Amino acid sequence: MKIRNNYNIREIAGVTVLVPSSVVGKSGVNTASLNATGLWLLKALEGRDFTIEEAVDLMCGEYGIDRDTALGDVNALLGALRQCGFLDE
């Protein structure tokens, strides 16, 4: 899978938000909010094909967490990206 490059990263009231590039400035659009970990993983995966296992490995290596926790975090991020149309599978 691959993260599409069809979004802009914005900070709104202290929250990092992904906004579709085609609708910047419009209201009523799907957006994805990210915490610092989600933003780190997004940037680590940008521009390349990856598997869920590779994303889990990145999380475990960067944060020293167990695979189950990393898998939950990866699935949460991918679910948000999928829902907003930011993910090619």
C-alpha cells in the first residue's frame, strides 16, 4: 500500500490535521487528525510502498513498544487515512 500525496498538513488549534489538497479552504470535508506519533509514522511512510508489517516494525524500532500495541496504532492511522481517501491499497 502507499499513502497518496493528496493532502496538506495543517495545525489547527494545536491539532495536526490532514486536509485533502483539492478542498483546502472549503468546509464540510473529511479530515484526519494526528497525534505526534501518527505524524511521525505518516512522514516515515510517505512516498513509498509499504506493508502493515513494515509499518509495525518502524513503530517498534522508533518507540520501543510491543508489536500488538504498534499494530493497533498502525491500524488506527491506516483506518483514518483510508476513510479520508489518503491511502492506495
